Amino acid sequence: MGQDKGGGLKAESERRYRAIFENPFDLIAVLDAVRNDDGAIVDWRYSDANANWLRSLGRRRDRVLGRTVGEIMPARAAELIPLYARVLTQSRPEQHEERMGETDLLTSLFPIGKDSIVTSGVDISARIRVEAEVNRLLEVNRAEREWLSALLNSMTEEVYFADPQHRYTYANPAALREFGRDTVQGVDIEKIVTQLEVFRPDGTPRPFAEAPPVRALAGEIVRDEEQIVRVPRTGELRHRQVSSAPVRDSSGRIIGSVSVVRDVTDKHLREKESQAAERRRRKLIKTLAHELRNPLAPLRTGIELLRKVREQPQLLDTVPPMMERQIRELVALIDRLLDVFQDAPPA
């Protein structure tokens, strides 16, 4: 009776062991040390392995149990044999990450006797994939940030970013140089803008409420709005063209604004010079057109006189030279008109 009870307990213990050993999550194998005549560990023999471990390795149980690490994993034997020996001799568990077949594992090693160890691996393939994707996205983000930074740093236009609290969060080097600042990060838009002399194109003062970054933070898109600003660095008035737009997140919520400022002072000067030159040309053309009429009257008179040449032959001595002088004057006036049109800028 005692033997039956003992046998039943042993069978129950074995059943529980197999239930734990064959759990659906871990990859478990038991290895026994293989020693040489001097007692040194030279290999490890697989004495047990659960279905998960065998499946990851891609081998049947009868092809693994009783074989050594050197036979089953020859490429990793030089790494694994001393590692397992260290765990056994130091009687201290260790963990490491490894790859078995197509599966990434977090493997725990621990001794279970004077000559045996257990290797228990948890599948971390999903975590490894997530980490790899996170690292890839971080690298993409880093590359994009570097590209954007290089782009902003090379721009001659001034670029500003502001947050919903009406504080500047970024200004590129062109903007910082123009206003003689090392940084504007965290500074209120109002604090900076109200220190400037800003005018509308008609010369009237522009109130702070009309500042494009402020309007963009309220949802407005401002395109190529002109303003006149006295630049602190030089004290001169400069014509500037400002575009501002809200920056929104994926839900459409405004999380900031971006502004691009272009100095158009030279363009304004060229336009003024062009307008002044056009006024001068129009005035000259008007003058020349009036002067063109002057030779016509003597020429008309000369023609009338030539009709009387039979009655007054002496007219041949005076009329043709007079007409030639008027014609030369007329040609000179036409040449001046041609010069005016040649000097005119293309339309």
C-alpha cells in the first residue's frame, strides 16, 4: 500500500513538473555537464527540452535529447559551453538576450544540481521589433531634424516659431542676426514686438494686435503682408513682407504658429526708381512729341513756296536749305525718341 501511495505521489509530482515545464510561454531546456578525465567541463548534453524550445530550434525531441551543445549548436558552442559552466560553478543565475531560429529570447540560466543547469527563454521578438521600429523612427526623426535645421540655418529669410502661449520657441540665425539677439526662446511675442517701431505700408503705426504671429495663433493665415520696421541693428527703416500660419496637430488643434519674413527694401527701391524713370520718360516723350510739331510748320510752308517756284525762281536758293534743316531737326528728334524707348525696361 505504501508503495502504491509513493508511486502515486511520484506520478503526481511528475505530472506537475511536466505541466510547468511545458508551459505555453517559455522555452525550456535542461543540460547536464560533460566532463573530461580531469573533471573539467568540455560540453553540455541536453537531457530535456519542452515543445516550445524544440519548435524554435526546428528539431524533434529524439534528435536533441542525449546530444551535446557542440552537436546541436556548433556555431555557438565556444560561447555557450563556458557560459553554462560559469553559471554552474558560481551557482548564480544569469540573463542574456539571444536569437534561436527566428525567435528573439530573453534567456535565464540557473543551476539545479551539481552538474545540471536550466535555460529558460521568454519570447521577446515583439519587443525587439518594437524597439527596432522605435529606433528607426528616432533615426528618421533625427535625420529630418538635421535636414530642417540645415535648411533653416541656410535661409536668408527670417523664420520664427511661437507656441499657443504667445511665446517664441525658435528663430533661425537670419532672424537673430537682424535683431541682434542670441535667442528668443521662451520670450513673449509682445515683449519683442512692442519694442520695435512697426508701421503699416501707408506709414501709420501698426498695433500689436495686428502682428501676423498673433493672428496666426488665432487661426488666421497671413500671406505676404507688408510692413515697415525700424531695425534695431542699424536703426534704418526697412520694408518687410510677412507670412504667418497656424501649426495644427492631427486633431486640428492649434499648437503654434510659423512666420517667414522677407526683406523687400531693395525691391521697393527698385520699384520707386523704375516709377521715377518711367515718369521721366513720359515727360520726355511728351516734350519730344510737342517739339516734333515745330519742324512741320516750316516744311508745310516750304512745300507751298515750292509750288510758286516757276513764278519766283529765287525760291530755289532759300526754300530747299530751310527744308533740309527742318528735316535734320526732325530726324534728330526721332533719334531721341528711339533712344528713350531703347532705355525703357522690358515690360
